[in-house]
Amino acid sequence: MARRDSRRKPQPTLTRSAVPTPGGRSSGRNAAGDRELVTLQRRILLRWFRAGGRRAFPWRRKVGSYQYFVAEMLLQRTRAESVVPVFDRLIRQAPNLSSLARLPRRTLARGLFELGLPKRADRLRESARLLMKHHGGRVPRSAAQLRQLPGVGPYTSDAIAVFAWNQPIALLDWTTQRVVTRLVGHPASARPVADLASRRVVKLLRGRSDPRIFNWALIDLAATYCQPRPKCLECPLLDVCRTGRDLTRKRE
Ligand code: SF4
């Protein structure tokens, strides 16, 4: 039988009645329990990230808005581990927006070749040129303005706004959506999952969370524990996660 990892730090526990029902609608005592649950989930998530988050990525060191912009453009549909050497090389070659805008097309395409998605180099270069021309060589703070750039969709624009400018936006893709819906025990196949997840993640982000740190923490939890086959027994959120508790109860 599977055993809990004895190295796992003890976490605050919660009574079962405080775990919200799927769909997230609650009233009276349940609403209070739900608020308590959200606070605990946020606290445990952030505490875990401070101790075990993936801080080694070069775009997670103290960098400027330009580096965050480049990182998010390179991370589109690409594993973070593959992006690291390409990012480091590109930042050495083009340390700011103006040098990126002036980088010869072939040089940039060659530098990004190993990441695939051949149009990415053109889009990145064109975006840099537009930022030089219309934004004074700065990365805009507004996600709506970022969305005007070639190859920048809703997720990437939000991600740049969060990481470059710490805007209070909750990033949802299918991996973080999976974490959030599992936390409330909402079946992945049920609808409207995205709607529920976005309401829930906004609640999680409230309070005094640092949006940049909060979003990194959620992304890392999805990558580390809350994978398609979740590693609930090792997960720091097990005691405050409806799905995790249900899964482990079935195994006992
Ligand atoms: S306990 Fe399991 S289902 Fe819940 S967040 Fe952790 S890994 Fe995901």
C-alpha cells in the first residue's frame, strides 16, 4: 500500500465540512469555510514555493521586463528546460530590445532553431521592432497592448504583464486549471471547468499574494505534483485538496 512521505512537513488540517462543494457555490457557514480553505491553500502553496519552487530558471532571477518578455515568447508551447540554454544565449547576443530588433533575421532564426516553431523568430523580431517604434523601446504594462504584438495571444500577454510588471492577473492554462479544479474536487470533464477555475484562481490570488510569486507557485505545483497522474501523497496541498483527500481515502 502506498505510504505518505514521512519527510512531508505537517500542514494545517481542515475539517471535512469546510471543503467546498464542486461548483464553488456556498452560503453561510460553508462560505466562511470556503474562505478559510482558500486562505490555507494560498498560504501552503506559497510556503511550499518558497522552500521548493523551481527558482533556477534564469528568467526567475532578478531580471528586467525585457528578459521576462523574451522568456514568455520562448516558452510558448515549449518545455521550460529546453528554453534555458536558448534564452541564455539570446540574452547574451541581444541584451536589450533595441539589439533584439536589430539582430539579423537569420541569426535569430538559427538561435531559436532547436525550439521548433520556425515562425517564432520572425514574430519575436517583429515584436521587438514594434516595441521600439511605438512604445519607446519599453515593454508595455498593459496586457491589451501586449496582445497587439505578433504571436502574442491572451495567455502570453497576461504572463508578460504578470512577470514583467507584477500585475494582479491569475494565469490559467490547462495545467494550472487542472490544479485549481482538483483543489475543489470538480470533475475535469464537467462544464464549465474554465469558468469555475478562473473564479477560483482569482480568489486564491486575492489577499496579499505577490502575483508573480503566486503564479510561479501554481505553475510549479502543476509541474511537480499535480500532473495528469497526480502525486497526491507527496503534495504539500494534500490536506486542503478535495480531490487529493478523496483519492487517498480510496487507497486506505
Ligand atoms: S493533492 Fe493531488 S490533486 Fe490535489 S493539488 Fe496535490 S497533486 Fe493535485
